[in-house]
Amino acid sequence: MTIPQYLIDFIKQYEGLRLTAYYDSVNVLTIGYGHTGRDVHIGEIITQQEADSLLTNDILLFWNSISRNIKVSLTDYQHAALTSFAYNLGMSNLLSSTLWRLVNEGQFELASEQFTRWVYAGGEILPGLVKRREAEKEMFLGKV
């Protein structure tokens, strides 16, 4: 499976790149393009190549998880938007959301409205998340 380049570029744009591990806005240890997990350690430094590799591997995990769990046919743009959403918020948040339920019911227009509800981090609206969710919504609707 080849990841669409526009999805890679989209996630890079909204995640940004940090080659040294840091705590994100909700205190999750993060590195590269928003990579999190038990393999990230305080003080860790990676290369650009390692960051790109982590990004590709993470995108594939989310893309494939969506493929395994979806019950309807998706366009590549819908799949990409859901992958970006899950990449940012986690697969469990996606799978338990109204967004996911509506997508699986084939109610794509209603589902698209759900993206913009997910703009909070640490109880506060983050302007970067507002922009990202609007862009994910547009991608989901094929308006890229």
C-alpha cells in the first residue's frame, strides 16, 4: 500500500517536526512529526531520516486500522482525513466517536461536521486544531 503523498505532507504541516523529544500540549512525550509511544524517551534525539521513517510507519498503522474497521467504501480522501484524525487523536478516540459511527452508516455529510468538534486539548480550544480539523473536513469532502 502506498501512502498518498498529500497525506504525508498534510500531517507534516500540522504536526511540525521536532528532532528532540518533548512534551506536547497535553503532556504526552513526543518526537519527530508527532510520534508518541513507549519507544520515545526524555532527552532522545533522532535524525530527519528517522523522523520520516516513524511518520511513514505510524501513518501505515492508522491507515490499516481504518481499513480493518470500516464497514463502508471510502474515497482515498476520506480515508486520508480519517487517518490524519486518528494520527492526531488516537485510534480509540476515532473508533468511539460519533464521527466514526456516522461514517460507518454512510452519512458522510453529517460525519464531516463532526471533525470541527475535536478542537480541544487540555480543556482549551487550540487554534492549530481548529485549522487542522477544518482542513481534515475539507479533505474528507474531497475539497483539497
